[in-house]
Amino acid sequence: TLGNLVWNDANRNGIQDGSELGIPNVPVTLTVTYPNGNVVTVVTTTDGSGNYSFANILADESFDGVGAGEPTFRLTVATPANMVPAPIDQGGNDLLDSDNPNGQVVTLVQGTANNQYDFGFMPALGAIGNSVWLDENGNGVQDAGEAGIAGLTVALTGTDAFGNSVSRTTVTDADGNYLFADLPAGTYTVTVTPT
């Protein structure tokens, strides 16, 4: 048998920490390639706690009579919506670090259970930005020829999807543009301090 966990790496460190929850309904694919070229693909889905399991896997070529040699096993995990894979192989503990969801080669011995392959995903980061400009005709629309305003302080405040307070400031560039990058999902307010 083969299995473990797909989890939400909330602190983005690539290590499964005790408070981090599993992700349900994630497709996990096991691909078995035999020495004679036969390929078998099996798909399962994580349960409500993020666990997955493959049972009754033929791990030794000699059991099916198709030829000598050992098969190779590869796990791939579908990336959940609005998430990205966590850093892999962090911390030096295979039981807690995130493995490669894009094709992790696994080891399986007939008659044993291997439960060391776990996969972390973290919320994708986004960005908020645009420009601050001088509305010369007062119509609330940036018309052609209305230039950006450089050097203004722009503040971003709010709460990310994990309930953490977020507060950042930046200054508009020479063209009046500003950008807050690497933001986790959340609810934010942008304010501009006029001069």
C-alpha cells in the first residue's frame, strides 16, 4: 500500500506542521511503468482530512509474469484551485517535508506499506496596484494626457485569508504607478495620502 497526506502549508515553509490541515478532494495519480513497457494508471482522491491511499499494488514484476525486473512508481498530485506547490524537501525529514507533486518517484516493496509521501500546497500570492494621476478635468476618469503623480504614499491595510493583519506602504514611481506584490488572498483597502 501507498499513501499519506495532501495538506495546506499555511506558513509556506514546506514542512507539515502540527496545526496545518489536510486538503480534501484532491486527485492523486499513481503511474506504474513495467519493464516490458506496460503502464498502469490509478487515480484516487483525498478524503475529508486530506489523506490518500492506494492499496493492493503489484510492486514486484515476478508476481504478474510479464517479465523480469522491477516496475517504477510515480505519484502526481493535482494542484488545488488558487494554490501553488509548497517548497519541496525542506527540513531533512521525509515524513514531514513536502514531496514533488509533479512526478514524485516512489519506492514500494511487495507486502509493505509506504506512507512517507506527503504533498504541501500553499495559497497563491497575488498583487494589487495601478496608478495615481492628476484628474485635470475633474471627471473621475484618467483621460489621455493626464499624467501620473510621483512620490505619493500609498497604504494597503486589511486581513489575509488566515486572519492575519496586513499593513504595507509604498511610494508612487515617476509615472505615478504603485504595486503591492506577494499578497496572500484576503480583503484589503488601499488609501493614498495627498500632498
